[in-house]
Amino acid sequence: MSTVESRPLIGAGVSRVDGPRKVTGAAPYPMDFSVPGQAYGALVQSTVAAGRIVRMHTEAAERAPGVVTVLTHENAPEVGTGPTTVLGASPPTPLRNDRIIHHGQHIAFVVAETPEQATAAARLVRADYEAAEPLLDLQDPRAEQLIDPWGMDHTRGDTAAALESAEVTLRATYTTADNTNNPLGLFATLAVWEGDTLTVHDTSQWPSMVRTTLSMVFGIPESSVRVLVPYVGGGFGAGLRVWPHVILTAMAARTVNRPVKLVLTRPQMFTSVGHRPSGVQWLSVGATREGELVALEHRSLSSLSMEDHDFEPFSSGTAFAYRCPNVTARDRQARLNIAVPTSMRAPAEAQGNFALESALDELSYTLGIDPLELRLRNHTAVDPRNGLPWSGKALLACYEIGGRHFGWADRNPEPRSMRDGNWLIGYGMASAIFPYFAQPCMAEATVNRDGSAFVRSAATDIGTGTYTVMAQLSAEELALPLDKVRFDLGDSDMPDSGMAGGSGLTGGLGNAVHDACRRLVRSFAGLAREDADSPLRGVDPDDVECGDGRVHLVGRPECGESYVDILARHGLPQLTATGSSTPPDPEELGMSLAGAYGAKFVEVRVDADLGLVRVARVVSAIDGGRILNEKTARSQIIGGTVGGIGMALLEDTVTDPRTGRIANGTFADYLVAVNADVPELDVVFVGEPDRGTATGTKGVGEIGLVGVAPAIANAVYHATGKRVRELPITLDALL
């Protein structure tokens, strides 16, 4: 079967197909669902960070109006543990013993007739503790350290010797804070048991994994679990794991034999659904006086909870970022009495890129070389880890087009040389990389007797535009108008899908949709081939393509027939095909799979007297491979940029160093970027379709954030002459 010719539908700025439902309030989010007879849950959380529970006092709560039950570790039913995924082992199972490992740990679950009654009763539950001194300092020598926990440390050449002999060396330490994902939608779970069949509405970015987890935890077949997530009120990575509150809600529903619904409060979101882990990074860079890198040593130490295996290899991107013969990239994690960390937009790369790109900027000033020119001199057209060419890399175009668009050449290179009244003006830039990631996916495509198509997969759309771009892709592959194609998702009963995370869903799911639609067209061609009344009788499916809702001979649209006619003549209401995708093998391709690339250019203004930092404009030049929808892709880059501004200047989840309590766990205290913090944001897409995947996409969800923080920090240095190596950048560092 011939490849379907490209149509204007792909790449066009199509508005979101789910937009009308969202703006009219008709889109049902997890917290919107209710069923007859449901009860409501409320969490009771630990007020110490380490130790054990001596006794639970639940009597007053049990006597409170409307209370149905109170679950604690003393009466909770025993359940199993969840699976190990690409993100590590499942978070610790709740209420399994008396051990306390972080402040805010769930120690009881109250079920009552109304949410107000459940909340009031939860306040009546008390615990007696045998408290222990918590480990809260990342560099506390008593903390257990995991060395290379994911087997991703990288070494090539002799870094130590190269640093020793380098003409110029730079050594610096960089620190990044805890950040909390804080999606707008509060996480919610509604669990309904019918015998041994469980239906769950949950805030998740990965319904298939939630189904697997609940199956294992409650000892029932996966076919007995259904997870429904038609819409998600944001996630940024927080919805990639099955958190203890989800299991508690299902456990309570089974215990009381009625549906139970739980909606987390905003403070509970800070301790219940993960956060970006804090870290310290040590960079050593060796170079010639002409700016050629000869050695890179990147070591990191990041925070980890006592019983978890969060995946955050900060230094991993350094292994392939630049042409350098001697590289050491090593990561460690320290176990602390903190809530479980998790992926947050651009996990690991957000932190690691800040350190690497800040260090290169420092090196450029040491050498007297333009920061952009330094990166150009060390660009690598092949993967330095194995020498293979990249499947697609337009980083040079990002530098050239982004720099020209920004006006980088107009910059006076001298720090503190550009001024507008009392505002010091600074220009900064950084490279951005987010590595390729995809998981196996499946999709199912159907064409109906009326000529419409229905394509589906158990994925989620967390606001990235999956509903829309998959409908576009399906319409292109089936040669149908977009308004004749419906794409559905958010139901674990649909064909399995990978996570909506790691910028991997568009590629993985897109390839599965591509495969399903191609198989469906072949099925139509196969029916016609055996049909004596068809103009395509005897025609090999390889000689057929589709166009305008028809299958026809390649290059001869007049010789064919419509899907509708084929179905009608065979008396079929519809025809369906299933497709799948697996991540390609680089060795078979003869190429290293390229993730997304970008160059970020930032202008800041710093008040010379007060140290206030204002981002004036940002230009993001992005190589995201084939862009399926420029409108939604641009929105992703803009949203990621806003998150990068927050990471650079505002966001810091503050933990009391004595008690382990999060001190700013509300929107009143935790600062995120708002309209007043967001300047003119410009996005330019460059590059060609990636050669490593069927659809040519790379994914752009993470790359929008990567590079923003170091570009801001580098611009602050250019404006003020003060190098800040700790995020967020606060005015006290500049006074």
C-alpha cells in the first residue's frame, strides 16, 4: 500500500477538538464524577517526619455525625504491592505498618456520608508517636546514598587526566530547589466495587498502569479493573504514578461496600502526589583557550524518599550534549524523610541542564568567547557515546534562527554594560535537549457504514492536545475530513497505551495510530481484492492508497471505491483494525534516536538598587521533528517556558529543617509564575521530520522548559556581573 500523501491537515493550527467542551464546562474531570450512594473520604496525615505510631485515637471520629468507618494501620485490610515500571517501584503501600517516614504521610482514612462530615471527623483523629530525628539535609552524612541507581552513569576517556592537563578549567557547584507540580485540578479518585470488579475514576496520566497496579494490589485480574480518565486538570508528571490515596480510596470502598470519593486539598497535594527533587551538582569543565571542550565531569546528588526509587539522573544529558572526548557523568540519590518525589516537567534534564548550561556560560566569559559561539564550536553531529548519526538534529538551525530572531548579535558582550534608566539589561542563552522516550502503544481504528471513523487508545490528554493531534493524524491516514473522525481515550478498556509523559506519547501513540489506520486501509483493499464487483478486484493492497474517503489505485483516484460502498456491498456495519508500536532499535536503524532540541534566548531587566528580576522576552527555537499541530505545539512551548520562569525565579517548596513540615504548601505561599511574570514569548519551529519514527515526531512537552532557567541565570549575570548558581534566583542574591 502506498504512503498516504501529505495533506494540509497535518501541521496546521487546528483548534482543539475538545476545546468547546472545556470552555463550556462540559468536560468531566475526575472530581466531577459522582454515583448514587457514594460516601466521601478524608485523609489524616502524620504530624511528625520520622518515627512510629504508638497508638491511634479514633474513638471521637468514629462517634462523629455521618462517619461510616475509620481505617488505620491497625484495622486496614492487607493488600499487595504495585508493579515496577520505567519510573521505578510503586510508591509505598498505605497503612501497612506503624512506621512514619515523612511529614504528611497518610495514617488514617475517614469515610463519612458527606465530604464536610469526613473532613470534620478527620480532625478528631489523633496519634501518639515515638518520634525520631528526621533526616532532612541532602548532604547529611548519615543519609543512605544510592550510587548510580539506574545504571546510567557514563564514562568515556580519562576525565581526571584531561582536567589536569587542560589549558583552562572551571569548577562550580549548582543547587536546585524542590519544586511542586501544582496542576490546577485537585487530584481526585472515585472507586466503585461491584463484587470483585472495580471501576475507578482517577486523576492519572497513565490509565493502563493504574489498572495493572490496582489489579496487583487487590489480587484481582486486570480484566476486572476499569480506569476512566477522559479529562485531566493538569499533571506535569504528578499523575504518572498510583499514589497511596488512590489505593486507600479503593480499599475503603471495598471495606464499606459502597462507592467512595476522595478529593485532595491543595496542602495535601504538596505531600501526596510528588514533587521535583532538590539537588546539588558539581561541574568541572576543561577546555583549550580556543574554546574546544576537552573534559566534562558532572556529578549530582538528589533527594529521595525513604522507600522509593524515583528516576532522576541529573547528569545523563551531559553524556551526549557536546563534542568532548573525556566525559564523566555520575548520579547519586540520598534517602531523606521527605514525601515521595516524582517526575515534574522535564525531569532530570531541567536540573541537569541548568548546571551544564550555566557552567558553559561561565566558561565563555572566562575565555572571552561569545556564549553562542562556544556552543557552536562544540556542537556534535553524531552521538558522542557511540559515534552513530542522530535520527534528526537541527540544533544548529535553532542557534542560527533563534539568535537572529532574538537579535543576539546586537548584544554588548561586557557584563553590566547595557542599561535602561535604573534597569540593568542582560541577554542570556542556553542549549536545550530532551532525550528520546517512547513506550509500546496500541490503537484501534474503525470506519463505520456512514463513512465516519472512530479511533481509540487508553491514553490520556493532560492538556497537550492528544485528542486533537491524534484525530488529525487519523484523518490524514484514512483520508477523511477531520469532522468525520473521532478520537477517544481515557479508558483502560481501550487498547493499551503508554504514559502521557516524557514527551513520548505523541510519538508512541502516533505510530500506533499510523499502524492501525494503515492496516485498516489494507483491510478495505483486501475485501475489494476478493470482490468480483469491485473495480479493485485482484489488486494487490500494496498498489492501493486512499483519498477522499476512498481506496484507489496508486496515482489513479478514478479507479477505486469508497469505504461506504465496500461496507455496504459486504453487509458490514463497520471494519476495524488494531495497530501497535514499539520503540525502534537504534542498532537496527543505524542511528541514535534524537530527542527534541532547542536554543533559548532571554532578555532580563534587573533593578540596580533592589535586585528585582523581570524577564522581558524569551525566544525559543525548537527542533521538535514533524509538528503535527503548530498551534498546540506552540502552546506546549509557551507553557513550558512559563514553568521555566517559575523554576528560575519563584518556585521553592520550603521544608522546615527541624520538623520536615512543608512551610509554604498553599497557593498563597508557594509562588508560581502569573500573568505579570510572563513577558513576550516567541516560538520558532525548525528542522525536519525525524528519520527514526514512522510519524517523524519527537514530542515537545518537556523541551519548552529545558534551558529556560540557565538562560535566565546567564542573562542575570550579563546584566549584573553577579553569577547566581542556586535556584530560584532571589533578590537577596543580587543585592
